[in-house]
Amino acid sequence: MAGAGFKVYATGDLITATEFNTFIQEQVVMVFDDATARDSAISSPSEGMFCYLKNTNVLMFYDSSSWVNYIGEGDITGVTAGAGLTGGGTSGGVSLALNVTGQSSGTIASGDELIFGDISDSNNFKKTTAQSISDLASVTSIITKVTVKVADDGSGSQNVFYMLSGSDTGAGTKTPALDVSFGMKIRFDVSDSSFGTHNFKFSTTQDGNHGGGSEFTTNVTTNGTAG
């Protein structure tokens, strides 16, 4: 008899089992530790029943087919994706995402602002101007020169590239790690005679074509003849 209405009792009134189930049990807020405990205690819920789950601090009601979260006055009932965003919704786990491809093309001015993740501050989002990025590129565009030679790796049967820097005229460092910053340029000097029969190229795959990779050519320029 769920949904039969509300009844006011007077002192001395007899409460039958039917009245208890209809006007009391089905119209109070039952408290359970979690959904598992609720479903174990209420095998056949009736429409309009309310329950409170302590593990999630959520108030729920039975809508004749399932338990759903109660949305009270003042709660968010929907999220609409604004300019530059996609997603949104009115129920469940709602998410928003940047809609980069849906934006019109434009020209960046020096005062325009951009969002970036500050790696020195736990990748917290901050903003900067296009001018500051341009200034950074101007500073880091200094050319770093690295001299490269080919020599035996010490095994007597395998040649490898050695990189030298500054006043270093020795064997150099075999396959070192290079830290490259935004806008930075590196010039590799491969004029040494040891390059007569060797090619110096780049790949995103370790050991290049020997490791199944292909040549990386983006923003890579060559001048003259190696060796």
C-alpha cells in the first residue's frame, strides 16, 4: 500500500500490521552502513521508501525500479558545457573536456594569455602571455655545438658515435643523454674524417633502423658533407 498518504495517530489508536507497513515503515528514513546491508535487509522495496547510507553519506529513495540519489533543493541538477568545452549532463558522473578542434583559427597577439602546467609547482595550472613565450624562445635559441666522432666501443668489433663538447678533444662520451629545451638548437659537427663511411641521423627508436625505427627529420637540417 505504498503511497497511500499520510496518517496522524492519536493516543490509544490501534496500529495494524498493514498500517505499520504503509504509514510508518515505508515513510521513515532507514539507515544502513552501505548498499549491501540495505539490499540484504530490504529484499522487496516499495516505491517511495527512503534510506541513508553511512559509508557515502547519501540519501536515496526507491523509484519503483531502483534506488536513486535524492536531489534536494539547491543541489546541482545539470552541467552545461560552455564556450570551448564539450561534455556535461544531468545525471551520473558528469565530465567536461576542452574542445580544441571545434574552435575557429586566430592569430596570437603578444598580450594573449595561455594556460600551462607549471612543472616546478606540481604541474599546477597557471597562465602566461604569448610575449613571454616569445621571449623564452629568443633566450633558448642559442646554438649549442657538439662535435661528433666515430670510434670503436672498446670491443674491437663495434663502432659507435662519441660526442665531445667544449675543449674536449679526446674520445668523448658514448651515446650520452641530451637535455633539450623549447626553442633550443643543437649543431652537431660531423666533419671528422671518421664519418667517411658512417651516417649520423636521428630516430625516436633506440638504435635507429637497426632497432626497427625510421629516421626523424622534423626541424632537422643538414649542411655540407659528413667527413
